[in-house]
Amino acid sequence: MKATARSRRAKRSRLKLSLGLLCLGVFALQPALAKQDDRNQPMNFQAKTTDAYNAPNTISTLKGNVILTQGTLKVTGAVAKVHLDADTQIARVVVTGTPAHIQQLDDNNNLMQGDAATLDYDNINGIAVLIGNASVTQQGRGEFHGDKLTYNTNTSLITGEAGGEGVVHGTFLPKQKPATPAPKPAEGH
């Protein structure tokens, strides 16, 4: 019985590694980086209630129909915790909701969208961790689903994990080819 469990675990580990390498290879061929200027923009918010601080090393809490925007980045949810670092810069935003939602345009104006029960966004490094019934869709590129997805907005690398007997699944879309012009009719007929 133990040999079977180890062998299943080893197969799952090899499968995760293979899927991770496949994702890395596919995304390396088709880079789609988040708008690089977004993190240099002010972060605006709206919510029903707020306990906000604009001081070093503090956490502000936003509740009720929360909407955060920063350039093309938009995050929505029921509750958001905004973490400021020692320089009073937004270091991290943790959003919960039904679902918590993130969306952002890349430099080619393609939309990336993600949904999960909890969204933990590292604003300094541009990494979104989506936990609980997570999904990420990249316009024209594909979609991914799992219990936990990590999306690097700088490199477009998505890594995924499945809990229990679940699986990570997704779809890679082929690159669209330009339409070929229709042949011209022969003259004189």
C-alpha cells in the first residue's frame, strides 16, 4: 500500500513539474507582460467602510463592494487589506470575496482576468496568488483553473496547484494568424 501511495505521489510530482515546464516554455514563446507603468500610478479605492492609515508599516481595511484601481489594474472584492511598507508604499493587497477579482491589461492591450476566494497581490513584485476555486484567463492565450494559481504579471508565468484529488487544468489557445486576402478574379472572364 505504501509503495502505491509513493508511486502516485511521484507521478503527481512529475506531472506538476512537466506541466510547470510546459507552461514556462509556452509562455516564453508568447510574452505578454502587464502594463509596466501601472505600478507607478496612484492606487485609488472605494468601499462602503474604511479604516485607513497613510503611515509606515500599517494595514488599512476596506469593506463592502471594494474597488481598487492602479493604472489598468483593477481589483474587486468584499474586503481588502492594504499593506503599506516602511516607505508608505503599497506593498501588498489581500482581497476576499465571492469571488475576489483581478484584471489588468498587458503592454499589447490584452486583458488578463483572475477570480478566487482570496487574492493576495504583491504590488512590489507584481505577483498575484489566487487561492480557492482559482481561475486565470489571458485574452487570446488561454485559461487555467486550480485550487491555487500564482500569476507573475512581469513574466506571465502561471503556476498551479490542486488540493486533494483535484487537478490543475487549462487551455492553451493557438496564436491567431492574419487573414489571407481572397484571390482576385481573373480579368477578361
